[in-house]
Amino acid sequence: LEPTCFEQSEDIGGLWRYTEHVEAGRPSLYLSVISNTSKEMSAFSDFPYPENFPVFLPNAQLLDYLRRYVQHFGLQEHIKFGTTVVSVRKRTDFATTGQWDVVTEADGKQTPHIFDAVMVCSGNFSEPSLPLHCFPGIERFQGQYFHSRHYKHPDVFQGKRVLVVGMGNSGVDIAVEASRVAAKVTVCTGRGAWVISRVFDHGYPWDMVINTRLMSLIVNSLPGPLSWGLINYRVNQWFKHENYGLQPEKSCLVREPVLNDDLPSYILTGRITIKPGVKEFKDNSVVFHNCPEEEPIDIIVFCTGYNVSFPFLEEAVVKVENKHASLYKYVFPTHLQRPTLAILGLIKPLGAVMPVTEMQARWVTRVFKG
């Protein structure tokens, strides 16, 4: 198979390449981002991480690993930088050939191509989800607010009263960073979250302890309620989530856990306050559900996640509903006459995404080859 990779920015790295400014259509991260999964569990199978790299990687070192990978396997020659994919459409004879008409744009000039198969590897961290209609009174709020995608440095919070809306990994990271310089930091969450530390049993990385064949066997062979009970017990060993206002509303729904080593101690020392969901915003304050008094705030950071979107594909090819694309095994659209288009990396595993996308890529290439 002869691959051609179109990359709209000028370099590799995607999410892991930090830039000071947010670039349209490209993932954006803040300077302090560290990987949530250990290098041993995150490596591609044919290219281990260098021994001298730390176990959990700052974004610059993860990018360095990807650069070494590209160089080692000579991938540079297959990548066309500064090239945006405008559209991917079935050819008129798709039912027999399975081919695609692809239009790309570089330097303001559009070019048509014909491909036998297409892999979509654009991820799902480019289009922020900011449902302002769910927050009554936001239009009259006089302070500053922005989506976590636009956050880069904690200086913006100096001496301010900060509200972080949302309890994902970005939300907790930003709250912890903000609390070192802000006057006050409040995190509001409507549904709670499981919070675990990168450092797990006997000092091993969390994913080495949890992602084993034995753990998988136990969780998958036990009856549902017993399995939930075991997970509940396990994640509450570090600290009892209920006492910290973090117990997930539906503890049987195993959502992706939040990885943070500092949050519990920051709650205990008053640097971060946990509140229920937002009831309404006022000019310079917020009212929470089940809390009668208003809380004054200066800045709101909405850590409300991302929408899954493929602007270059027709809706008939991949249907997206409720931030979820309907795909067989999270990879193949189910209704195409020919399985010549696959979506890679659109998955949130409990652990590293790289080994999972490698398995997806192996499977997809074999399907493409027949």
C-alpha cells in the first residue's frame, strides 16, 4: 500500500505540538500538559521510548518521540504539509471500485485526487463544545469567559476569582494550576468524576497496575453489579470521593477517570472548592444548584469538551449524534457498500490511545488489502 498523508499544519505532532496561539482546526494544548499514561504502556510496539525519558511525558518529549518515529521509519516523504483536505466523496462507480474523490487545498490552490481507500486520523479535539444556552444568565456576565482550548498559561488568573466548569482532565489540571496564583478557585461539576493518581500501588504507574490481563479477566467475567462494586471500592481507596463532593452521580457508568496527583490535597487545604452544577450566572457572580448564596467570580473557564466533526465528509458517510459517531468497532462506517474508509483514533480507552490506534491501523490495512 502506498500511503499519502495530508496535514493541514506545517509540522507533525497534532495535539502534542504546543503553540503559543490557537490555530483554527487544530488541537490546542496548554504548556504544562503531561501525558496521562506511562511511556511503557504508550509506546508503539515497534519503537520503544528511550530509556532516559521520564515515565509520564511532558508534551515536548512526547512530540520528540513522534519525531524520532517519523525519522526512524522514513515517514516524512509520505506527508504533505500545509495541505487541507476540503472534501472526501464517493466516486460515481464506488459500488464496484470503492474509490474516493479527494480534494485538497494548499497555498489557496485546490487539487483533485483519486484514492482507493481513506483513513481519517483527524482526532476529536479540534471543535470545542461550548453550549452557552445551558447556562442561564451567561449573556449578562460581565467578567471574562473562554473554553479550555484557549488556555495556555496560569498568569491570566493572577489574583482573580476563578470558576472552572467541568470535571475532566483539562478542568482539573487548569484548576490546580490556577489555584497557585488565583485568589480563589471553584470547580463545579454536575456529575462528579473518579479521580486517580498517576502513582498507584507500590509506586507503579496507574495503567501498569490496572491494565493487566488479570484485571481485565476479573472485570469482564464478573456480573455487572459486582464489577461496578469492585471498581467503586478500588477508586475510593485513595480517598473517599463522597467526602470531597466528587462521587459520580451514576457510579455504575465507568467514565474515563481523571488523572491528577494534587486535587485531593488542594481540596483539603482550601485551594480548590468543589460545587454542584451551575444554576445561573449574574453580572459578577454565579448561583449553584442547592446553594442559596451567590459566589462572586471574575473568570469562567468552560472545560466542556469537544464535538466530533468531520467537515470534509458527507453526513451520509459518518453520522454523528450526541458527540458519538456510529461506527463498527469504533472504526468502520457500517453502511458503505465497500469498506474503504476507516476512522482511526476516535476512541477513549482506559489507558493509552497509541497502542489502540496501532491495532486499528493494522486491522484497517488488512481490510484494505482484502
